[in-house]
Amino acid sequence: MESLKDFLVYGRDIESFSDLLKIAKVYRSMKLNRELLFRELALVVLEKIKPLLKRRAYCIFTRSGFSGLLAIHMASILNAEGYNIELVYNELYSNKLFYNALKRFSFTFSIYRSSKSYKQLKQDSIAVLGRSIIIKEDYKELRVNLDNIIKESNISKRLYTRAMLFTSKIDVKDVVRPLEADANKYSHGKICVIALSDNMEGASKLSAYASEYALSALRSGSGYVTIASNYKIQSLNPTVINYIIKEPEAIEDIIESKKADIFIIGNGTSYPNEAIDSILDILYKRNDLYIILDAAAIGYIRKTKHNNVIVTPHLGELKRYLNIDLEESSLYDKAKTAIELSKRYGSIFVIKGRYTVISDGRSLRLSEAETPALATMGTGDVLNGIIASFLARDRKDPFKATVAAVELHKEIGDMLFKYKGTNIIATDIIDYLPTILKRYIKADRNGAGLYRSL
């Protein structure tokens, strides 16, 4: 097994401890936190063995490496549940991975360094040794096979959803909030869509693209959305304000007037483009702004870094503007590329496709579209509008806001597929946004909201 693709794309289950170690190896190569895997495995093991435990005090014995990592998480969970736990490990075999794991936890129980074998330990002990969990109690030993626990637990689904891989509705719940009673249009999202066209003929097409950005932001909860363009934009909705910017420097007026602090730019023109470069040169000087780069603006990312940038290419744009061809690549390669790009440019990357990959260089999330409903023009523009709106709600954690937007976008696409099949257009998603968001929020008359159970 060389990549996550064997598991994620072909639906292969994790059926043994060996399978889990292979996933851990992939996590290591992608610089992801392997402890998430073993924390989840510890929960699965304890669900199986806790009914067998008759005492409240145990000594957990282990050796090193991955078995030791599992033992540490088992000890941590039991300790948090009120058990009196001592951890005994053989320091002759312990490695750096094991010691680093110990440092991350502030256990209240004692840790003993011992070279004693398991057979010499006192009663009331649990040994985590390779593929065996051995419970010694009342002068009897009970052995539980770790491979059997993994196979019976359907751990694959739990790991993929909880170990920071696939997005879920929980991600949306963490971001979507009801408005306060005293909210105004400036308090929950000031977004500017920068729409540039190379010529007058392209301005009418640009109107549709810009409106999709703007309306999706409004429908996602933003209070104030403007379109800044070098041609008059005929918006699909009169609530969207249109500024004409004949010179790139005019964008400074919008910034100084505090009418926008989140900017979306890229569609409607080509790259290299002097106007895009000039505008982004201005925006990149400000650390208090967030910038979403789409389409032609993606190429600018190679010029300089900015910590508050989100880049949203599909595979074609990735090839066109960054010279990276992932059309025939595995999901593992796409995930690895997203992490590398994020680290290189200091930005969040959203590589769109059947499996959308999101990374900020430290974390990785995947979103699987269950249907081809979103495979139509304009749906990516709608996604950017949702990202901008969610970002306005949660500026402290742009990665979390981006993940939530991708999940909501996918959820609406899958739901619309049930009613319209693949015969949907981008504005269908926009129209459905208020309905799906209402399901996440139940607001009372004072503006305080409660989550509705989904």
C-alpha cells in the first residue's frame, strides 16, 4: 500500500494493525499528526475491554513504538475517566516517538521507567504488546487480539471522519452562528469582488461571474458586498453595489473607507495581467485584509507571500497558472501537493475536484462530492463567495472557515442532485443557501441562536 488512495478512493477497510501502521507511515510522509490515529484506536480498544475491567486502578505495561503510543492514549483516556493509572514501560526499547508522545500529555499519574518484563508485574495490569492486549486480574489472564478489535469496529469510517480527514456537518456547525440582536450590515462581513475584464465584450459575461461571487456571499450571511470593476457591471441583484475603478489605485479608496476587508479577485481576465498585479501589490501590503485568489489571479501567488490568502484552483488552473499537472495523479499526490504549496506560499490552498483537498500547510482536510452535480460552470465562484462570508464570521481561524464553506457547498450540491439530477446551474446553489443555513441555526427573537440537531 503506497498511498491513501488505496483506502480513500477504492473504499478499502482498515482490517488489521498492519493496515493502521501503513496509514501512519503515509501520515508521517505528509507531515500529519499520527497521534490522531492512535487516539481513535485507543477509544475503540477501550470500548471493547472496559466491560472486562473490574477495578479502578491498573498498571499499563508497554514497550515502545506504535504499541507504546497506543498505550499512552489508553492511559490518558482512562485517567480522564477517573481510573488510577500507572504507566510502566521498558526504557531499554523506548524510542524518540514514544518519548515525544509522553511530553505532550500532562498526566496526573506516575510514570515508571522499568526493565521488568510483563510477567513480573503485579496484578491488576493491562499489557499492550504488539497485536495483543492482555488483562491480568484475579490471577487470571485474558488476551484480546488487536486485529480482531480493528476488524469488528468499522474503524475505517471513524478514522477518516475524526482523524482530520473528511469534512462533515460538524465543520459547518463550528462556524455558522446566528447574528446578535444589535447586528448591522457592517458587523458580519464586508466583502469586495474585484471583477476585471480585458474588453467591453467580456464585461457582460463578467457580470454573471461577479454576481455569483457577490450573491453567494450575501446569501451565506454577509451584510455588505460590493463589486469593484473596470466596466459597469449589471448585477443580478440591486442590493449589490458596483464601484467603477478605472485605475488600480482606486482600490485604496475602498480599503480606506472600510467598506471591505475581504477581497475576491481573479475571474474575467487572463494572466499575466498588469491590472491584477497592481491591485494585488496594494492588497498584499495590508496585513489586516484577507484575499481570495481565483482563476487568473492564482498566478500572482508566485510573486510574494501573504499570510491571509486563500487560493482556490481546480486542476486545470493549477496546471495553467502554477505549471503543476495533477490530472492523472492519485489523491495522495494531490493532498501532498496541497500541503507543499501551502507551506511554500504561506497560504491556504483549496484544490477543487471530485475530492477537494484543503490545506494550510499544517492541517489537511478532504471533501468528497457524492454526485457530479457541482461539475458545471460558476459553482466554483459560488464556493468563493461562501468562503468569504464564513471567513468574515471567523477571521481568527481562516482554515476552519474554508473547510466549513467547502463542506456546505458540497452538501448543497449533493442535495440538489436528488431533486434536479445534474441539471443544475450555479444560481440554484445560491438560491438554496438560506434554506440549508437555516437548518443549522434556530434563532430566537433576541438573536441568540441554538443549533438544531441534524
